[in-house]
Amino acid sequence: MATTLDDVINSLPSERREKIEHLTVELVEEVATLRELRKKQKLTQADISQLLGEHPNSTQCCRAGVINKKMATTLKDRKLRKLQENAD
């Protein structure tokens, strides 16, 4: 029988499982925030791809709940700049 991800996680010490759960919650919240930011800026996945200079397939992962650090940093930086521009 194949070993599942649940099997592996359940075999970890409780402290490690709690840390994994905490990090998972943080990442899910960050992805949701980035999705909200994208929508508030009225940007599509294709727009994000173009802004990041990435292939459209690489940014579709945002929709699936997976995001790489470059994408997250770029989106955050753009949002901060927009907020600063609006404050001036």
C-alpha cells in the first residue's frame, strides 16, 4: 500500500504537526489576501503574468492556492506603492 501525505504528517511529532498547520494557515491567508489585492486592482491572472514577466501558466497557480515568493513580493510591493501614491 502506498504511503499518503496524511500518513507522513500523522507520523510526525505533535509539535511538528502543529508548526505545519500554523504555516499552512498563514500561507492560505496570504494567498487569499493576494487574490483580494489582485481583484481590487481589477487585474486578471493574465495581467499578473504580464506584469511579472511570467508565462500565464505560472500565475494560474495563484488560483489553485500556490504562489511563489517572487510573485508574492512583487504583488505586495505594487500594492504598497499604490497605497503610497494614494496617500500623497
